[in-house]
Amino acid sequence: MRKSIFYIGLLAALLATGVSCKKKEETTKPSLTGLAMKADNTTFMAQGVTVHAKANLANLKGSDSKTLEKIGLSYYVTGGKRDTLTFDALNDNPEYVFSTGEPGNYTLTCYAWDTKDAYYSTSTSVSFTVLDPETAISGIDPAGEVELDGITYNTCTTGGLTWMAGNLHGTDMGNNYEHSEILASVFGKYYTWEEAQKACPAGWHLPSAEEFDTCFGQEAGAIMVDAVFNKKNMWEYWPQVKITNAFGFNAIPVGYLDNTDEKAPEEGFLKYACFWTSDQAGDMGVFRYIYCEENDIKKGQGSKTTLGMSVRCVTNSED
């Protein structure tokens, strides 16, 4: 009985002092959304390249739909310091300029925040890779070398012919992977069949399908090289494909280029290695290709004008 009187008295005391048993309601801030960033082509770059980036504020807004007043902007590159460029980006939105450093993978991040701390901040990022083209790929077999038009290529010799053991790239024609010039010497260029007919330097020519087949046979693993690009094995492992690079041809899977697709033109990267021949079948060009999962060199035909593939030149016969 005395316990009941005690609890009743305690409840009365709590009510008298204004203490509420209800949980205190939490308040949250609205968030900033819609930040974007325009930057130079930052997929693959060389050391020391100057990069320009700028925030795109066209769609920046608060989740509460109120008019924004003062927004600060800062930028951060992996391994560097966070740089604040402005506290009033809506009136002054300067470019962020930086130079690339040592080879490696990096991320550039742009942050936007409300200077009155009325909103949660937001950010947007782009990732890029800095390369040294001389060391970007490891595992290549340098059996021989030749300098052509100021460019040094690896070579291999088989069937009495000397072949380029690296993809052609030292020309004005052709396209680079992801439009990156630094990758031309790493992956070679993509040429249409029509370009390939006149791309080889003096004393060399685009091989015929017969020359390709006679010199290298049908075993894909014998011309594939177990190369590593940016710390990643280029050819995916498949137990039925034994990579030996027995001919020293150094085939790498840079895929092909579809010039009809402006948004994603490169296809089959790290899956296919494709090489034009001088042959044609009607209005189609003839090529040879390798697929990572299968251990045979395949035959194909494609558009002479819209399909871009790698080119390997071979020395002209002396007779």
C-alpha cells in the first residue's frame, strides 16, 4: 500500500515540474542536390598534364525547394589537400586547375555546401588514371625492334616474314581508345578497313588473310600475351585457353571501335583482339580475331567504313 502511495506521489511531482514522458522530436536539415562537374577528358592522362575542372550549378538546389543564397565550393584530388575556391559560387564560380602527379588511380571530387549551414552538403566526383606510356603495360615480349617513321615497334619473325609485335599507331589517321592520345602507344589505334589499306609505313604492308593464317595457324594462345595493364591482367583467365605467346606476337584485348555509336564506341575491351587483313568479301573487309574464352583464331567480316580494328603490318617480300 505504501509503494502505491510512493509511485502516485512521484508521478505528481514529475507533472508538477513539467517533465514530459514524450520523446524529444528530432529536426533534420534539407539537403543540397543536383551538383555536377565539367572536367577535361580525365580517363587516362600522362604525368604533368594540366587539368581544368568547373562545377556545373545549373541544377543545384535544396531539397526544400527554397532559393539558395551563398554556396561554397571546394575541390579535392586523391593524395592532395582540399582547396576551397569560393564562398559565393552562385556569383563567382572559378575553374579548378591542377597538374597530374605520379602514375596511379585518382579521384577528383567537388564539394558544395551552404555557408549558413542550413543544408547538408553534396559532392560529385570523376576518376582518372595517370600513366607512363613506357611502363603502362608489363609482360610484353620484346623479341625484336624496328624504328618506323620515328616510332619504335616490337617485332617478331615467323614464316619467313617480320611482323609488328605491337599495334600500329604512328599515323595521322585512326582513332585512340577513349580519345586518349597517351593510349595510342599503349594500345595502338583503331583503323577502318579503308584506312588500314594505306596505314602501313614504306616497306611494310597490311597482311593478307592467307599470310596471317599461314604464319600463325589457329591457336589463339600462341599469339596472346599475358600482359598487365594498370595492375590488371588484360586477358581474363579461362582454363581452356593456354596463353604462351609462342610467336611473340603480343596480342592484347583492346576490342574494336564502332563508329556508328557515339556514346560508347569502344566494344569488347579486355575481351577481343581484332586485326584487319587486306582481303575483302564483297563490300565487307576481312579480319581475324581472338575471343578471351576460346582458344582459336576466328574469321570475320565487317564494314569497311564504320568498324575500327587494330593493324599489324608485315614486311614486304624481297622477291
